[in-house]
Amino acid sequence: MIVQDVINHLEELAPLAYAEDFDNVGLLVGNKNTKVTGVLVTLDTLEAVVDEAISENCNLIVSFHPIIFKGLKKLTGKSYVERVVMKAIKHDIAIYSIHSALDNALQGVNDMICNQLELTNKRILIPQSETIKKLTTYVPKKEAETLRAALFKTGAGSIGNYNDCSFNVEGYGTFNGNENSNPTKGEKGSIHTEQETKITVTYAKHLESQVLQTLFKTHSYEEVAYEITTLENKNQNIGMGMVGELSKPISESDFLAQLKTKMNTKCVRHSAFLNKTIKKIAVLGGSGSFAIQAAKASGADAFITADLKYHDFFTAENSILLADIGHYESEQFTKNLLVAYLTKKITNFAIILSKTNTNPVKYF
């Protein structure tokens, strides 16, 4: 198994196409064709983590946060980032970051928080837009079934709980190939009329390369006519945050006590109590102040996130209970998620959960 094989598994779970534009995800250090000796999974890649990888004979570190976020102009060892990169290169250790791609995945960071809190009826809090594409193409009628089946096999035509979805219209196509053409239907230099089927399918944008390769490989025409449109529809399976429900309403104080225990945090900063019960809960791992309004609009009784500033708590405006559990604490179970996932996908060697606590925040 090479590094790229592990990456392929990870990107089935969280395609990088859905990472945020500001982010730096993917293979940050190393060669994708390197043979893997072991995989170490961590939340952050620090020097201690690289040392742990060396001792465990792991030459691939799968990290949630990217160690390289902004451009590096020098590698002199003056900063912790430079030292990590230098040590990783020196010991031929690859580093891969999944970050906001996993934030936006249906079974990612926020789903893990919901599971920790035993929430049900889960859905995405802020669905991504412009992630659904539509392909329209024209194929000889006799070949339509074959082409549809090939496109469906790539994952095209999947909508929610339905697969093999398409729209088809029959008509007539005309074309006239010039002296340089090599038509598979009709003859060059003559107008040809072909009974065709217009096929329309939607697909997730990360599948585009595979969908187009399949279209060109399966279609019989020398020149394939097709159109691609980006839809504005919200994608209910991709996006930031989640909303779920407790099995039964509980008091605000009981909710915070349970939150502190289940999320293994020493401190919960929260807005003023509203003197009402908590049942519907919005969550967003990491810095989530930008999602406060979305949490309120969802009808959530409480919003769990991290890195709220002083004035963010005022925006609760007596309509929602805001709970800041800490950045590390909100994402700490992410590495467990990745280890469990990769262990199912890769059985010929162990996937190791890093024992290094990378939380930079301490409590007194």
C-alpha cells in the first residue's frame, strides 16, 4: 500500500472538493507514491507527534489540522511549523491534512459530536451550495441504456435516498463532418440525421472527472456534445455544523453538566440561562461564531461550538443558549473517527491513534 491508497480511502469519506476555500488540505509533505509502513492519526502535527510516528515506525501522519496553513518562505527551524516540516522530511514522513473537508462531511466532525451527545434526527446546519452539477448529453437511442448504466456506476444520478435518477427525451440530432472528421454514424461531407436520446443526470461535483471520463469512453461519437451546469440547490448531505435532538428535554443546568462530561471538557463558557428546557441542539466543531444566526434560525435551543468572543455571547439575545466548550475539546474525537474508519478500510497493518495531547490551552 502506498500513501495515495490511504488518501483515496480518506477522500471517499471527505472529498477535498468540499473543503473551504481558505483551507490548506491534502498531502502537505511527502511523496504520494511512497510505500506505507504505518499510519499515525492525530488532531495536530507537532514535533512530539513526528517523534511518536518515528518510534511507531509510521511514515504517514494523518492530521486533522494542517501544519502548513500559510505559505512557508523559509525552512530555518525558527518556528514550530518549520521544525515539524524539517523533521518530517528528514525522516521521510508524509503528512496529510483533512481539516474542513471532514468538517463538511456528513459523517465527519459534527456527526461525531452528535454521536457523543446521543442526538437523533440529525441534519446539516449550513448546507453547501453549488456542489451539485448537472450533465446533459445526446446519444444514439440504441446506446442510451448503456450510457445511463455507465454514468450511474460512477455515482451520477443519486439524489438523496434515490439512485439511477435521470431525465430522458427522444429527438433527432443532425451533423455534417468535414474532411478531417471520422464519424461513427453517417459519412463525412454529408448531413446525417440520427435518432437520439437526450440524457440529463445530476452528480456531486467531486465526481466530475470520473463522470466525464466515463461519458467519453462509453459514447460512440467522435465528438461528444454535452453541457455541464452548476446548480444553486443546497446539498443536504454536505456542509458545516449539524442539528439534532435529545431523546427528551432536560434543564439547562443538566444539559451543561452532561455536555461537560460527554465532551470531556473542564470548562463550558455559556450565555445567560433562558429558563427553558433543552431538546434541539446545534453543533459546530472548532470556531463557530459565524454559525450563531444559522443555529437560531434552525430553532435550536442550544448551540455548542468553540472560540466565542465576548460580544458573541450577546448575540444569543435571549433566544438560544450558547455553549463554548473549547476548540480542542470540540474536535478531540475526530481522530477516533478517522482511526475507526481507516481500520475498516485497511486491514494489513495497524492504524495507530496518537497518544500525544496537542491541546495548546491549559486550565488552572
